[in-house]
Amino acid sequence: MTTVTAGTPLSARPASEIPAHRDGNVLRWLAAYTSSTVGDSVYYIALSWAAVRTGTPSQAGIVMSVGALPRALLMLGGGVVADRLGPRRVVIGSDAVRCAAVLAVAALLFLTTPGLWPLTLLALVFGTVDAVFMPAVGALPARITGRGQLARVQGLRGLAVRFASVVGGPLGGLGVAVGGAGAAFALAGALIAVSVPLLVAVRVGELPGDDRAGARDGTAWRDLVAGLRHVRRHRVLAPLMLAIALGDLGFVGPLNVGLTLLADERGWGASGMGWVLAGFGTGAGAASLLLTVRGRVPHAGRVAGCSILAGSVAIGALAHAPGIAAAAGMALLVGLLAGLSGALCAALLQTRADPAFLGRVTALSSLVSLGFAPLSMPLSAAAIGAWGTGPVFAVSAAVCGLGGVTALCARDLRRAELPG
């Protein structure tokens, strides 16, 4: 077994001799990430419940969305922070701050009825911390295992996300039922707190001397510009980032607000929509499990492009499914293809980016996926109201398909392989 010590340069250490899903160091990271992600899910349940119970529906909507602004505005700067301070240190600090903020609001709710202001402040703090947390989370896997195991790590990460989405909702609901929003916030804080000692026990590799210098190239602004320039000039990263952006823009609208409106239009009801969402979750989980077990997919760039393209066809076909069973089957296919392409794109980002720029590269990818892509949701809703689900799903599928075409037309990306 090859151990990763704090002083082992990334360029010098070989790929892990054992699969990532059997590596104790990776498993400690996975346990921390899973606990923190479940805590996030419980937090959002608690926040939405407390906001709805305290204010009007419009005020609750403002509270739920207030964290998105600092997350979008500060995400690129968060990538600079992750590269300068190191992703492990940033993730530990971020989880500690989030835990303290959530527990403080939980205590406040137990003691008094403070109104909306602490909920708004909590959402603002969460969004601000997320701006540095997300780039650091994306950059950390490359520092805890060998490059040949990064596809497996992305599969494990996908399984953790699926687990959190299944478990987080019921746990949050149980917390609210037992002790109200205060108990749910306390549960979220406890779950996030579990991640901190686990992350402290995770061993990370250091950057080589040249890469450490690249992580601090001058002022924060110069570091940010250098990160953007690194992506723009890279023959794989530049088209890959564009493919991710187009794929997410075409995917987010139909699979969020569009699916709800489609179920309402077809008369499937909440249970029918639940079956379709279950199909998507099953497909995405299967893709993550496949990568976890297999570890490496040959012709990763070509497979990612083809998966995006095939997924776009499935998105367009979803609007024409004749019944719930067909729609659930189509959603399963969308989840499988989206999960596979997403994990491969993330692994390619981590293996192709220079180690010193990983935080900034991840920040740009996160900004595209979590900052820009959600803007398609209100546009999709308005367009469906005007023209119906079929045309809007078709346009979304075309945009998503352009991402696959971009990946397949860029020669260096199409030929990109993951280390084995």
C-alpha cells in the first residue's frame, strides 16, 4: 500500500496501489463529505420550514435565495483562497464556521422567536462560506489519492450525494416533527460537526515547489486572472468547461421546474413525479457505482461527449413519454448518462489542470453549474407557460447536445484519457 504523507509531492508520488474504495485515507474523506452533505440537506429542510412558519411565502422565498448571491459573486475568489491556503485547511475551516452558525441559530430558536433576521443572516453566511467551500471540496480529491483513482473518487462522491438526497429529507422532516426547526438545525449542525475530526485525520500531499509558487503568483487578483488564463489557454480544459456549461444549461431547467410542470400537464400528480425523480436518482446512482467499481473508463473524453449527446436526446424524449412508466425509464437513462458524463468531466478537470490551479479551475466549473445554469429555471418555466413542455424540452435538449458536440469536436478533449 502506498501511503500519502503530508510531505509527498503530487508529481512524485505514484498512483495508489489499492482502489480508492479500499483506501482508508479516501474513506475518511468520504465519510466526512457524506456527513457534511447530509447535514446540508437537513439544513435546507430546516431553513425552508422555519422561513415558511415565520414569514409570508414571498419572504420565505427571499430567505431561501439570499445565499445564492454571495455564492455566485465570491466563487472565483474562493478558488484563489483554496489554492493559496490548501483545500484541506479551507474545507475544515468552512465546515467549522457552518457548524457554529447553524448551532447558534438552533440555540436562538430554542430560546426565543427571533423572526426572519437570523434565518436571513444564516443563509447569507452559508452562501458566503460555500463560495470557498465548494472549490476546496473539488480540489481536495487530487491531494488525497493517486491520479489513477480520481474516477473512482468521483464515483464515490456521486454515491455520497445520492445517499444525502435520499436520507437528508427524511432526517430533516424527523427533526422538525420531533422538536421543530430548532431541533432540525441542531441535527444539521451535529452532522456537519462530525466531518471536522474526520477531515483532520485525512492525509494530503503537498504541491511540488514550482506548483506552490504558481499557487501564489502575486496579489489575489493576479492569481485569479492567472487561473482564468490557465483554463482559456488549455487545449482540454477550455472546451471541457464550455461542454459542461452547455450541458448544465440544457439539463437544469427540464429536470427541475420543467419536470414539475410536465407532471402537472400530464396529470401524473405528485406520486407520478416522484417515480420519475426516483428513476433519475437510480440512474445517477448506478453511474456512480459503475465508476466506483470499475475505476477507469477508456476513452474518457469521447465517452463523456457521447454521454452528454445521448443524454440530450433522452431529455427531449422525456417530454413525449406516453405514461409514468415510460417517463421513469427515460429519466433513469437521463440520470445514468448525466451521472457518467458529470463524473468523467470532473475527473478530467482534476487530472488535466495543473495542481496549483485546481481550486480556481473547480471554482469556475462550480460557478458555471451552480451560478449560471440555475438561471435557466425561471426562463424554462416562463417558456413552458407560453409554448408548452414539448418545444421547451426540445430546445433544452439542443443546448445540452451542443455540449456533447463541443466535446467531440475538440480533438484534444475527444482524445483525453484518464490516468490508469
